[in-house]
Amino acid sequence: MANPYQIILRPIITEKSTLLKDKNREVCFEVAKTANKAEIKKAVEQLFKVKVESVRTQHKVGKWRRVGRNEGKTKSWKKAYVKLKEGEKMIEYFEAV
């Protein structure tokens, strides 16, 4: 996996991720299930032009859900918490909010 756009799929914007962004300089992404920590670190540094201190990953297992009488399973995915080095600019997902 050389293309950083295939490794970093989307930012995860929740209450918890916003608190981590403000307090600990951590940002949260959905990443490819096959990506390892070194690939995630390299992809974030290439895409956002920042230095990464550490990466923590978490596998999220899909759950069974029902809608009426239809039953199905949500997809399994992988989450990465990326901590930026001191002095680096914070990654902004959107500017005009």
C-alpha cells in the first residue's frame, strides 16, 4: 500500500475525538484494515505535512443490526489515533464552520 489515500480513509469526528484533539494533540482516522502503524504514520505525514509522535490502532468489529424484519451486519473497520509532535500545526478537517 503506497498510496496514502488508500490508507487514510476518513477522519472520525465525535465528541471523544474532539476532546482528544484539543487536550492531547491527537486526531482520529478510519484506516485500511491491512495498514500497520508505520504505514499510517507515513501516510499522515505525507498528506498533512506534519510530524507524528505515535500511532495507536483499534479494530472495531461489525455488529448485527435489524431494520424491521431485515437483519444484517455492519462492516468491521480499523481506527487509528495519531498523536502529533509538540509544535506541529493541528490538522483541520474543515475551515468554515
